[in-house]
Amino acid sequence: MRTQFLLLSALSSLLMSGYPAIQSVRAEQPVLVQQQQWEQISSSEGGFTVLMPVAPTQNRQTTDGNKVSLDANLFTASLEEGKVKYSVSYTNFPEDIAQLPPEFILDSLSSRFTSDRKLKLINQQDIRLEEYSGKEFKFEAPGGKIVNYRTYLVKQRLYQLTTEIPKDRESALSADVEKFMTSFQLVK
């Protein structure tokens, strides 16, 4: 049980760390296809496609825990000098974590959001992508930001979709946020 706790702590640290110390690495280049001013991003390594308003940058973020090291592959599209962000990431984790019930892993992530006093939770709900479980959160973050977050657990991989937008532009950008979130698909 202690090993599971340590693994989940490392996973939670990686997922909740925001965007600290991101190291650029040479990685697979996303394939871009123009579609109504948005670009379809396709990652064969990541096994997904998603629409983004501009071509993203790709980075890899590593978190080293007590007994586990986790890599998150992050695609981020920034607009308006970084005030508006759309990102999708995927993290592969060890079988020790994959053996845990999906609800346990997703609920562990949920508790990190709901217990963070810097975040004001607006909404949360269970969601699905095909047959896979997920969670959706919307919260207000410091700096007047609204963050929309979806995560899906697909076997040993955790996908995360995040948007960060200024609170005063929430209604103006809501259609774009929805377009991004609903465009995410798994590639088999």
C-alpha cells in the first residue's frame, strides 16, 4: 500500500505541478492539417488527434518521485502573449499504478483539485471517452484565470486536456474551449 501511495504521490506531483521546469527534448513532430483556421494535431506516439487554434510547442516534463519517474509529453498552443493556453498531454505510468482501479486513480487526482485552497472549484463531473473513464473540472485559478481540465485514463496512459483563459474573456472564448475539448480523439 505504501508503494501505491508513493507512486500516486509522484503521479499527482507531475499532474498538479502546472508547467514548471519544462525541458525541451527532441521529440516526434506533430502532423498538422489545416481545418477552418484551427489545426488538427495528430500524434502517432501519443495515440491521439485534437484541434488547436495554432501550432503547438512540444515539451517533455519529468517528475522524479521516491520510487518512480514519470514523463509527461506536453503539446501547448499559446495565444495573446500566453494569456490563452490550450494544452494536451499524455503520461505513461508503471504497471503498479495501472493495476489500481481507474476510479481510485481519478479520485486521487480529484482530491488534489478539491483540496487546493488556491483554486476555486466551479464544477466537476465524471466523463467518458469511448469506454474509458475520465473526470472534468472547471475552476478559477490565481491571476483571474478560468481553467478547464479533462483527464482520461486509457490503460497505462493518462491524457490531460487543459485550457487557461482570462476570466473576463470566458464567455467570448467558451465556444473555442468546447471545440478544443470535444475534438480530442484516440487513434487506434
